[in-house]
Amino acid sequence: MVSNYSNPEYLSKNQYEDPTNLNLRRALFDFSVPKVSITDKGLNYLKLKGKENILELGCGEGKVLLALRRNNHKGRLVGIDVSKGMFANAKKFVREHGIKPKIEFMEGMADSLEFPDSSFDILLSFYMLYHMPGIQKTLVEWKRVLKPNGRILVATNSSENREKFHRFKKLIGKLTRSQSPPNFSSRFSLENGQKKLEKSFKIIDSFTYEGRVILHEPQPYLNAMESYRQVFNPVPSTKAWEKAITVIKGMIEKEIKIKGYFVDKAKTGFFICSK
Ligand SMILES: C[S@@+](CC[C@H](N)C(=O)[O-])C[C@H]1O[C@@H](n2cnc3c(N)ncnc32)[C@H](O)[C@@H]1O
């Protein structure tokens, strides 16, 4: 059975209609110690020459492709996302600024691509494979469009990433008598992803970041929690939600009072694969 969290229609409507939710969560990267940009790190690992044809799956806001073009990447750049609201601003930017060669942003499913076999040198997928209804089917499709010497970068989180945050999410579920959403990346994590990738690809490199999220006030965690509100089932009433959030806020404030800061684990990374 396809769960809500791998159901493209549900996700586009309740989570990724536009980039708001993603940005509330991504803001937590600013509180990571040491600081890291997984996209920059991943692109460095790929040692791009500038002419590669690149396809980004689940491209979200399209920032990676925009940055590549800004850095003078000359090859074809294509971004696909099931929710066109995610890349709407990037698409507009490309049009209005006459970016050339243009970046192609397309609405579509990442497991049924309309490109001929061996179309791309590089495939990028940052934090999206775990949303695909069939992970293995998706990987077979990615292999099809990848050139024989091509490479693919797949980024995801560790199952240990932000342990406390996920515990808070469960607690909110209990307090609001609502089912809390699972840790999205549990379907394809740094720990269980390798085996899944190896059914279609050879893993040639990998990178794991281990750090900490350090907060001096609770708001960034409360904002990130807000980003999941619509995917609790049923969606809690405002009153129940606010009451539960107050409990979480109190727990974070208590830790800050005792230690001077609140700390959670940060663990994320990527795999680089060839055919
Ligand atoms: C966690 S976000 C990551 C976005 C972007 N890669 C990033 O790292 O900022 C997951 C993205 O995958 C997209 N997505 C989910 N299911 C998809 C599918 N079946 N096909 C294509 N994109 C999908 C979502 O719309 C969303 O933009």
C-alpha cells in the first residue's frame, strides 16, 4: 500500500504545494555545528567539468540548478518535481532574467521520465528518493536515462538525524491524539539506502556528516514542527496543537536553562554511484 508520505498527490497538496514547509525545516541547517552544505559538498565530490547534461529529480526550489548555471555550467540542466509550486519562482526567474542556456523545469513523476535512454551524464537527487512510491522501480528508471559512464548522487538523512525532534513529533501525536508522520527518510536512509542502491548501481563514494543542532531558543524547532502540522492525521485542532507545542517549548527551554543550550543530533550525507 502506498502511504501518504510516498503519495505524490497527498504530498503536493499537504506538504510541498510551495516551498514554505521545506524552508521551515531547512532553516535548521543554519544551527548545525559544524556548518555544512550537503549540496555544495556533493557537487564538489562530482568534480563537474561544466559540460555535463544534468537531471535533478525532486528539484524543489531549483536552487542547485540555478547555482550551477550561475557558476557557468554550460551543459543541459533539467529539474523535475511532482509539485510545480516548488519550482515556480525559479522558472519565473529563468524566464524573466533570460538565463541562457535556459534551465528546464518540468512537472512530473521521478519514476517515469520522458527522456530517451542514456540522456544524462549526472543525476542528482537531494532528499527525495524516500518519497517515491517504488524506490526500486525509480532506481531502474534513473539507470535507464543515465549514460554508461554517468554518475548519480543520492542524498538522504541518517535514521539518527534529529532524534529529539522526531521524539517531540511523536509526543505531539500522543498529546493531540493524532497520528504523527513518520521520519520521512526512514524508507531510504543512510543506513538502509546502500542495499537498495546496490540493486541497480555500484556505489563509488559516499559522505556522512555528523554534527549537532544547537539552539539557544526554541523557535527554530517549533517552526520546523509547524511544517509537519498538515501531515498529522487527523490534522490537530488549533487549540490542541498549540497546547502540545507549549509542552515541547517547555522541554526545550528547560534544557537551555540547565545547559545554556539545547542540542540534538545531526547526521546526513550522500552516496555517489555509477552504472
Ligand atoms: C524534501 S523535498 C527536497 C527538495 C530539494 N531536493 C531539496 O533538497 O531542497 C522533496 C521534494 O521531492 C518532490 N517529490 C516528492 N515526490 C515526488 C515524485 N514522485 N516525483 C518527483 N518529485 C517528487 C517534492 O515535491 C519535493 O519538492
